[in-house]
Amino acid sequence: MPTRVTVASNTKQSQKAPLLIPSSTSFDPNPSSSCYSLVIKTAQSKLRLKKASRIFVHGGRELTTQKDWEDVLKDDVVLLVSTGEGYVGSRTEDDPSKPGQGGQHADANPDCSIELLADNAFVDTLSITQLETTARALPGIVHAVGQPDLHPGTKFPIGAVFVSKGWLHPPLIGGDIGCGMAWYKTRLSRSQVEGDKGRKIAEKLRGLEGAWRRQEDREVWLGDEEGKGSCSAGEQWDASLGTVGAGNHFAELQVVEESSMGNPTSGREDAQHELYEDEVVLLVHSGSRGYGSHILKAFTKEGGHDSIRDDDSTAKEYLDAHDRACAWASGNRDLIALRFLACLEPGSWDLGLNSGIPLGSSLSADHIRQARRDVQSRRVVDIWHNNVEITTWPPAQSAYEGWLLPSDSATLPDSSTQKANNGDQPHSDTAALPALTAQKFNISDELPLEKFYIHRKGAAPTHNPSSSKPLTILPLPGSRATPTLILHPTFTPHNTYGQTNALSLAHGAGRALSRAKAATYVAEKYAGKANDLLRGDFVKADKRGNKIAGGKGGEGRDVHGGCWVVCEDKQLVWEEAPEAYKDVWDVGEDLVAKGCCESWGWCRGRVSYKVRKE
Ligand SMILES: Nc1nc2c(ncn2[C@@H]2O[C@H](COP(=O)(O)O)[C@@H](O)[C@H]2O)c(=O)[nH]1
Ligand SMILES: [Mn+2]
């Protein structure tokens, strides 16, 4: 019987061709009638790899000897042909915790389904290779999704989702466990943040970098309502609670420019979880600061595990630590919001200011808990985009039947019958869930009990993981000077009720340029103008709300539409420039076209806070 294999390009693994290798073909690579020669010829003729010379299998093993071919050649194996370059993808061959044949983990699933949700959005081929190799090489992956914001990471792609069975993969979640985004309503009006007012507000954003209050107070902030448990990580890590952090974390004041959610006076009971035109909101993007990477280190290489079998006791330990970091990150976003609100709405949030209520004064735990409740009463939605979620799989159609179909979008459901959100936990957004669906939605009755794990490596969930109920809206941020779209997740036959997109959406526009490339390109383009790039009047909004950079010859062309940026780290000014990111409208359109969501409006950033050196 001939052996049925796939010959694929090592650098572009989606480029492939089937090949039948006759049983008489020699495993010894030297003769011209060898398996090696046949595969090389196929790569040359079918994949146009004229200089084809080396062959690998997933996991990185190179086929150079007769023994390699004997070990590896079997039906359905994928042979990756290189034109001299090394293996592209994650290597498993050197890792003793990953037994298997031919460098492939025994539980790897080379046939796992892989969806790429990008048609319009630019996607770097390296990220597609990373997506495919990760999906096929890591044990237990059953479905992988490249969101339209997919872009290359150090080893794994960002903007990706991996659903697994039997295995947990802490490195996929990465160090910023629980990173995510939360929107909060403010009482500011559009006119208070537009134009030069934005600059004045940016000036007011001070006292946001240092530690917040005392460790006892932070522990209460991170505690439960009864004061019985707390996700405090200890003083070392809690000291950074309430700070935005470096990289592309930010807290941004935005104006809702367009919304299809009516207006607050239309009597909606659950207006907290919807956004209306002209509202001014605060979008907070931050995670678990140093705490998450401390956890990752403890559970990876030095700790002896990269991927963990879910029946291993370490799996529970990791999940417990992960859940704490997620709760910590959520508490962090709430505290950042409190501190910002204290600057923005003076008088009401004194606990947010380190100078507001003297540290020594007796402050009851109730006072702190009340402040957290008050912040949560402003919270529209809070999501984690770096996390692992336990789920049943695939999503049951019946669970989402009756949920908004695209054609229903004009008529939003009456929320008067919906459960009020007391804001006591993240993701508790059920606002526009139709009463009909709310009654029908009983996930535990419908789904098999097998456990799967959704690993989100920079991807937003479509639902609240605690209740499994769909989220009403969630943010799709572009960059510090481009819009944030308001997405409404959908579950229809078009996206197989959330299976296609692995119950997830893009978490941002995603990088078009690596940090290194952006630093060189943007720094050159705006040489000597780092400070101008932070001015709201240096960039101009086009009709879709995207800003056209002032740049050479266009300096200071515009006054309206700009976002004032606080970023006292020059390197970040370059690395985080809007030019470094994909077009957020392309990303949104791809998700809509794939039936994964509807776009319900957009917000324009007016003041974006990254970092101050104080
Ligand atoms: N509205 C803003 N969006 C921004 C800003 N900086 C980055 N971004 C977007 O957020 C995501 C976050 O990605 P992550 O992988 O770091 O979690 C990123 O893809 C950008 O699209 C900003 O200042 N304002
Ligand atoms: Mn993030």
C-alpha cells in the first residue's frame, strides 16, 4: 500500500500538496528513487520550492537518515520542506516531557481544525505559520483560530485561540495572565474632553503611578464581600495594584461617537451595560502586572512543565494560581478606574487619591468595599483576553437558539425582563439577552460533560465565563489615535454558534509592525517630533474617525479629532504609534463578515494615558 502524505512548505505551511509514496520507495535517502528525492521533487514541482533541500516533520525533527524515515513515514504525516532554512515552528524533539515519535508529541493532533478569520486585515505569514505549528505540535489541540488581529509573537502568535482536550498550556496564556479590558462610564460630557479640554484633562491625570495606599487596604480591595477571602498576591506584587503598567497597556477617555443602542432616556433598565452616543467612557487595558509572570515562571521550564496533562495535580495548582491572577487583574482594572475617576470627578472618589484620605486615618474595610462597589456600578463590561477557560465543546446550537440574528439587530430586545447586574464579578454583563433566550439558555442541560480548555492568547471572549451567557458588547480598540469599535457577539449557523471563532473575538487591531520595526520607522518619520505625536491637535480624523498623522508636510493640520496622549517613555511613543497597528475597521469587518459579531458603533479616544515618570 502506498503511504499518503502531505508535502508542505516549511515557511508557509498553508501551501501544501498531497503525495502518495509507493511502498517500494527506499527509506535510505541517498538513491535517486528514495522517499527523500520524491518529496523534494514534489516540493519543487507542486510548491515551486526550486531550492528544496531539507525535510522536517511537525515538532522539528529533520529527516536525514534511513532511521528517521522509518520512524516517521506513515499515512497523513505532514512533511515540511525547507529551502535551507531551519525548522519553523515550536520544537518538541528536545523536550523530554513531550514523548512521541518523530519529534511529534504522542497527543499532538496534526489534523486539528484551524480557522483564520482574516480576509481584509493584513496578516503576517510568520503568524500563520506560528498558528499552524502551535496547533499541530502542542498536545491535545482540537481547534485553533487566528483572529483578524493575528500577528507574530516570540514563539506563539498573538490574536489566537487554542481549544484543547486533556492538556493545559500555560505558555500560551503567557505572563500577563488575566490581561484584559474594562469600560467604565464617567459623568463627563463630550464638551469637557474635546479639543483643548482634552489637553487640560491629560494634565490632571497625576498621582497614578505609585502604590495605592497601604497593603492592608489593598488586601481588602482584593477581598470578597464578607472579608473572608482575598486574591492578594502579597505585598511584592500588590504594590503595583492600580497602576496601568508598561507596554501597550493604557487607560483612555473615549467619547461614544456612534451607537445603535438608542439613548439612555429610552428607559432601558440595564443602561449600565450599553453605550449611548455622547457618553464619555474610560477604557482600561491592564493585567496582572508582575504577578502573572511570576506564576508562569513557576509553572514552566524551571518548574519542569510546559504543557500539563489535566489529570496531573500540577494542572489544578496552575488553574488555581491562574484564577487568582485573573481575579487580581480584574481588581487592578477596577482600582485603576477608581484612581482615574478621582482625578476626573473630584469630590466623589477621594479614596482613589493617595492624598485624599490620609493613610494613617482609620479607614474601615466597609469603606473600601463600598468604593469598589461604586466603581463596579460604573462598569459596562470587563473581559480577560489572556486566560484559559474550562468549557464544554463544541458550543451547543440549542444554547444560542433565539439569540440575536443579524437581521434582528435593528430591534434590540427589551431589557426590562432581564436580570439586573449587581456588578459583583467581571463579565457579569447580560444586558441585551432576550428574555426568550435567557429562559432557553441552560448550558448544563444541553452539553456533554467532557472538559475542554479555551486558551486565549490575545482574544476576547464572546460570553461571560461565569454564567456562559453572551456579552452584550465588548471593545475592539485600534490604537491611541484610532477608534475603538463596539462589538456585539453573535451565535448563528454562519459561525456554527461560536465554534468557528472558538467563542472569541479579536482583542484589538493587532500589530502591523513589530516593536523594533515601528521604533525605527516611526522614529525616522517623525524625527525630532516625539512630543508632537502626543498632541491631540497634531493628528487629524478622517471621516471614519481614523487619524491622519501630521507627519512631514502635514504638521499641525488639524485641531479636532485628536487624542492627547500621556506617555513619558520615548521608546513607547514610537513603538505604540498608530502606524504600528492594523486598520481596526478591517479587523471589525472581517469579524462581521464571518458572522461572529455585529458592529454597534464606535468610540473616539480623547485622552490616552500610558505612563508618567513621577
Ligand atoms: N484605544 C487604544 N488601543 C490601543 C492602544 N494601544 C494599543 N491598543 C490596541 O489594544 C490592543 C491590545 O493588545 P495586547 O496584545 O497588548 O493586549 C492592541 O492590539 C491595539 O490594537 C491605545 O493606546 N489606545
Ligand atoms: Mn492585553
